Amino acid sequence: MNQNIFEYIKSILKRYGVIGRILIINTAVYLFFLILQIIEHLYVKEGLTESVMNYFAAPGIPAELAYKPWTVFTHMITHYEFGHFILNMLVFFFTSAMFVTFFSERRLVTVYILGGLFAYFFHIGAYYIFPVFAQQVPPGILGASGSVMAIFMAVAFYRPSLRVYLMGLIPIPIFIIAALYIWSDLSGINTSPGESDNIAHLAHLGGALFGGLSIIGYGKMKHWLDPFDRLFSKFKIPAISFKRKPKMKIYQGGAQTKYMSDEDFNQNKKLRQDRLDAILDKVSKRGYDGLSQEEKDFLFNESQRK
């Protein structure tokens, strides 16, 4: 069936949920600035794109946040160069699918937002802590790199033996890729002043650190990110919505109705998680085709439950 562009976007949102919505928000902002660049070129309006970009990029000098505080959020959905945009979105797309399988869509939004915030303040803080940056003005940042790094590292630290396929052919444990990312950013900050490659390596490392911190204590009844999950679910984030799940679930069984207490619910949740972990370990060793049909069905149902 043929679809117009609006029906196509709607189908993406329905199929990919929060992942699709975050991708579309980033894409819309990138296209907005692409159009601005075209207008700037055609009408010789030099500086137009940069002047508008200043209202989206997070400033290098913290005092500037006093008159544009929203930039601590807008910077993580804003890209100027196509290469920067497409690389971030590709890594986000493939990593977020694994993230949602292990955690949830709600936690994905939490780690995306908090990871981006932590990455920014880690980047700024480093310029005031380390003597090597004493004579430098902290550069402002933009892009989803810190948020994406937080999501990627959360998956890598939670399931380091999970195998991913480079170029669709070469299986490699995800922790090796994570280690290469970290090594690359550490190498990037180990340069002489004035030799910057215009990559916010410190922000990347801040995002990676937050990703590692985000999995500490995961699996317990209460996790330190739970309050943030609830907080962000209350805000009407554009194109993102959640359906709240009741703590007490009701199961219909013929003429009888079974009510599950919070204690039983949490126990049932732990058993499902253990089952999911076992299946994912099997996937990492034998691949998806090594699963039985029942295991595939369970994995699919759990991804929908999230």
C-alpha cells in the first residue's frame, strides 16, 4: 500500500516507538539547520546559521546558561554537519534497540537526557579542574554524542560478552568496541593545546562514564534512576509519550480473576528477567537462529512488554 510522507512517519513512530521519535526529532532539527544553510548561501546572509545555532548549542562558559538555560537540552538533539549527524543516529539506532531489550523505553529517555547533561557538565568541569586547560576557554558543544555514548556504554557494561557484527560479517564482543571508543577519546584529549580536532572527547568520556554508572544496582527492586524515569514520564516531551503500567496486574483466567500483589509482581518480574538473561546469553554464543521457537516468542513478547 502506497503511503504519503506523513503516513510513513506515523508508521515509523508506531513501529519503533520512542527510538523512532528520538530519531525523528534529531532529523527534524538537522533538516532545519540544513535549510538555514541553504538560505544563507542563496541569499548571501553570512552568519545566519551560526547566529541561530547559538540558541541551540550549549555554551562553553557556564555563566551564559543564565540567559539560555534550555541549551543544556537542545544541544543533544542538534547537529550541524551531516557526518556527525548520520554517525550519531546510526549508532543510536542499533544500540538503542539492544538497550530497550535489556531495560525499557522509559529508561532509554532517562539515560539519553541525563547522559547528555552529565556529558556536558563533565566537559565543562574538566576545563576548570585540569591545569592543561587553564589558558583555554571551554568550547561550547552540540550533538547527541554524549547521550548516544551513555546508551552504548550502558549496554556494553551490562552485557560485555554480547556479540555484534562489524559490517554484518565479523562477530566481536561489544566490550571490545566500547574499549576502542574509550581509547580513541582518551587519545583525543592527549594532544597539545591548539591541536584540537573539534571533537568533544571529554563530553564523550562523560557520556561513557554515565552509561557505566547507570547500570549500578540495576535488577534490584529500587534503582537510583527510577525517580528520574517517573519525572520524565510526567513531561509532555514532543513526539514521546508513555503508557503507565499499573503496579498491580490483573489476569483473567476463565471464571476466576487472579490479583497479583506487589511482592508477587516483583518476583514474577525477576523470574522473567532471569529467563531473558539466559536467552540473551544464548544469542551471544549461538546467534538468534540458535533459539527455539518458544525462546524467540518469549524474546519478542518481552521486547513488546518494555
